[in-house]
Amino acid sequence: MDNTEVLGHLLKIESEASALVDDAQAEADKRVLEAEKQNQAALEKRYCEESEKLEGEYLALKQKIRQEYQAELDAYRERLNSARPDTNRFSALLDKLIAEEAR
């Protein structure tokens, strides 16, 4: 083998090695892309699950607060409706205030 044949053989080997490296890089890129897709899908699934859970908790708490508010409001209205006006005390207070104002 003369130098040109050796050089040609080395160039051929280098070309094959380069092709192997390019194929390996393409395969690695493909695997990384697939892993990213899987991770993104898992993230979206987890996000949806958590947001649904939090939405459910929010709605349950909102309903509970609404019921407590309504019960408190009903109790207040009941106290107002059951209270009897004390017209004698009210008249006395008015008389006192008017007398103080007249001075």
C-alpha cells in the first residue's frame, strides 16, 4: 500500500466514523425529544389533576361559606323579626334629645 492508498483508506474510515457519530447524534436528539414530549405530557396531566383538585376544594369551600353566611343572615333576620319595639323607651329618648337640642 502506498501513501495515497493509506490516505484514502484513512479518509474512508474517518468518513464512516463521522457517519456513525452523526447517526448517534441523530438518535440521541430523537431520544431527548421523545423524553421531552413524555415529560411535557406528564406535566400537563399533573397540572390538570391538581387544578381540578384545587377547583373542587375552592367550590366546596365557597359553598360552605355561602351556607354559613345564609344561616347567619337568617338568624339575624329572625332576631330582628322577633324583637319588639320598646316605644316607651324610644319616646323617652326622643324627648330627651329634643329637650337637649332646644337648650
